[in-house]
Amino acid sequence: MPTAAEGPTALSDIGDALARAGAASLTGERAQLAEGLLRAALSKWEDPAARPQLLAAFSAVFAGEEGAAQMRDFMSQQIFRQLAASLDEPPKDFAQVAAALGVPPMNINAAQAQVWGVAVLRYVVKLEPIASATVDEVVALISPTIQRYLTG
């Protein structure tokens, strides 16, 4: 079983997937921004090779400040650095991403809370019926709320 130290690999992978989905939406059709981001995140959680690493990273968050600090860095900086690498004229930080979307920075946190909340209920707690719902069902239910946060 992977250790918490192996979590950053899975986090980097999920960050890359989110960055690609975000870059595609920032440079193209924003109407699909939330769906693309949620599908990108869920695709990594659905991957049997990545899931144990993601679970280990989540466990580390609750085990101590080091794990929490690592997740804070991932959610407030790493994802946005990866997003910046995907764009020709990238926003340079969290606030600039919010400005590019035209929403308050707290809306980014609200969107993150939705994505990570789904991950916790579906893959960590395994709460029914969300645990056995199809990815399409979860996306259809949750993405409109995330879209509202990200597009105002």
C-alpha cells in the first residue's frame, strides 16, 4: 500500500488533468469548465493505480500539519502553476485565475470544496448512493453548482 509520501505523484497527476481541463476552458468554451474539471478529477480517482495514492494523500491531510500543508500547497498553488504552464499568457497565481474567470477568489475555494467533497464521500467514506453512481450521474448533479461558482 502506498505511503503518504507517494501522494504527490497522484496529486501531480490530478493537478495536470485539472490544469489541462482548466486551460481548455480558459482558452475556449467556458460553458463546459465545471464539467471538464470534475471529469478530470474523477478520472484520476477512478484510476485503480492512482486511487491508493490519492487516498494516502488524503489520509496524510488528517494525520498532521505536514499533510495538511502539502494539500494546502497543492490546492492553492500547485494546480495553478500547472495551469499556468498550459497557457500562452498564464495567470500567475490564485487571485489572477479568479480574475481571469471574473469571480471572487472564494468562488475558487467553493468549487474546490465541491470537487473534494465528492471525492471524500465517493471514494473515502463510500457513502451511498453517490459511491455507486456513475461518473456521468455525479457530473450531471454536481457540475452546475461548480459552474456557477466559476462563472459567476
